[in-house]
Amino acid sequence: MPEMVQRIRKFVNLWYVRYLVATELYMVEPWEKVVIHVFFVLIFGLFWYFNYSIILNGLLKLKDSSRHAQIF
């Protein structure tokens, strides 16, 4: 079991390093990393809220309207 945990930690660490390299966050100050991480979380949260509230709601209304068209 500990070997599996180590493999998972290594996998997550690899993806975190890839994230830091892709966003070029490996060369900024620690406080700048925190600010950018908070910004990314806020943007992700706003996208999630938009998709959940607007897109999903619109799709459900579209699905219901097509059901009414089949009844009549």
C-alpha cells in the first residue's frame, strides 16, 4: 500500500511541476504564486458557476421545450 501512495504522490507532483512550468510560475516569488493561484481558482469558480447556472439551465429548458413539441 505505501508503494501505491508513493506512486500517486509522484504522479501528482509531476503534474504540479508541469503546471508550474506551463504557467511559468516556477520563477516567481511565493506570494505571487499565491495571488495567481487565487486568481485561477476564482476564474475556474466563475466558469463553473456560469456553466452550471446558465448553460445547464438553458439545456434543460431546451430539452423540456422539445418534449412539449412532441406532445402537441
